[in-house]
Amino acid sequence: MIERIHSKQRMSKIVKHGGVVYLCGQVGDGATVTEQTEDCLGRVDHLLREAGSSRAHILQATIWLADTADFDAMNAVWDAWVPEGAAPARACGEAKLADAELRVEVIVTAALTA
Amino acid sequence: MIERIHSKQRMSKIVKHGGVVYLCGQVGDGATVTEQTEDCLGRVDHLLREAGSSRAHILQATIWLADTADFDAMNAVWDAWVPEGAAPARACGEAKLADAELRVEVIVTAALTA
Amino acid sequence: MIERIHSKQRMSKIVKHGGVVYLCGQVGDGATVTEQTEDCLGRVDHLLREAGSSRAHILQATIWLADTADFDAMNAVWDAWVPEGAAPARACGEAKLADAELRVEVIVTAALTA
């Protein structure tokens, strides 16, 4: 009924249920918000493919920025990454993240395609 | 399988899937949190109707306030807006928003009625 | 179609729809983040049982900490609470909460088992 992939004690990276996949909050490596967003969205890609979904099937994305001053730089990466005609519902707010070096975290819910 | 309305490159205002509608984070115009909350919830109304849902069918609402000092003022508008007997699950926390003038953002997931 | 439990004007503590239960954001009593997290997760337990779910069926959890310095202390309680093999997708960020004494809030979406 519930399928979990990359499941550890604290969290599962992928949880599938009822035609929907929930990813744990994704962050990225890099010195700048641009690098971190690119790496973060690459991880989202990888996890969604593994789950049986894709970036074209995201339903809802919540983006946390450590500093809203990074809004435009994050969006430049985001806008290029979203497939044309397949943008999700999205919200973006400022939240300090678990590690002070982290600039961006993305929380994704997507539809399963298979 | 996924239906999107008001879809642009960055986000879709409405995403429908599996009997559920996801709205992008809604903000409102106005000088005060009261005005912004009223305008924001009016936009939620409009989008939910367009999606085939309504404020009586909200499942989950997440509210971000730029300043928790606005909690009571936001709630006064919220409490009057929620239909009796149809309140959603809700959470409210403080998060700076994309634009410094924004006081409140509401993220809504609702059930489709048709 | 939508079932609400402990429903007041502002919010419902439990909203059930389409095999999924949405809980309103849960906080806890206590002087420390450890005590608050324990109390908060106890409330989650209680509400999930009442809804026809359990901590072993959580799909997605969002955790807001008033101060990310509490990350390790919150996680110690969290890690002991999550059933082995049943961890949800999770995200954790910093957000001031409605009341200045609150250190942690947990927002849970879970699968219904009956």
C-alpha cells in the first residue's frame, strides 16, 4: 500500500501511495545558490525517475530559500529546468535550513506515471 | 491525467490530479495584512471555483506570515471566510516572502467536487 | 466525501479524503524542544489513531523549528519515534511559530489503513 525507497530511520527519500510520490526535501551541493539549485533539481530528477515519475509530472513544489535575495538566481535555474507546459503549483518562502551553508531546499509531490 | 490551468513557465496556478487540486501559493494586494488576506482569499475562491472546487472543500492550508505579529489580524479574516463546518487542516508559521511588501501567503490543497 | 474530526471554525484537526488524512500542524507542551517534540508526536499518534492511521503510515512530514539549533535535539526524539522501516518523506526548516514559546511544529499527511 505504501512503498518506500531509500528508507532510513529518520526519513525515506521516496514514499509512494495512491498514485502520488512524496520526496523528502532536497538540497544541493555548491558554493552559490545557482550551483545548489542545479544540483538539487538534478537530485529531484533522479529520485522522480527512480519512483516512476518525472519533472513533467510534479503536482506541487515548495521552495525554501535561506535568503529571499536569492529568489532571482534560484528562479533562473528553476525556469530552465521546468518542462514547457508542465509547471507545477509552486510556493516559495524564506526559511533557514538545517545547515548554515544550505541556500535552497525543494519539497516535491508528483504523480506516478506507471 | 494531470490538468493544469493558468500554466506558465515558472508555475501553474491550478494543478488537478486524482480528485485533488493544488493551488500555487496565493498572496494579495493591500497595505495591511487584513487587506492582503482578504484579497488573497478572494483569489483562492476564484481559483478553486475555476478548478471545480470551493472554499468548503479545502483539505489542507499552509499559511506563511512575514511577521507572526499579524497572526490575529490574519485570523480575523480567515475565521470569517471559512464556511461553518468545513474548516481544513491548517498550519501557520513565519516566513519572509518573495517581495518585502507581502505580509501573507496561503498554500491550498482541496478536493475536487466534479 | 470529506470527513472532518475535531472541527472548529478556524481549522479541523483531522481531515480525511481519498485514502489520505491531513492533520493540522501539531505543537507540544514543555519547556525544552525535547519535551515539546515528545508531546507533539504523542498528539500526532493520538490523532492518527483516531483517523484510522498510525505513525507507521505517514507519507509526508514537514517540521518547523523556531531555531535550527534545536535540530539535533528534535531529531533524537523523532528518530526514536519513527517505526523501523516506516519513515516518511520529511523536510525540516526554520520558522518562527504562532506563540514565542513554541519550539517545534509538525505537519503530517498519512495514509488511511481502513
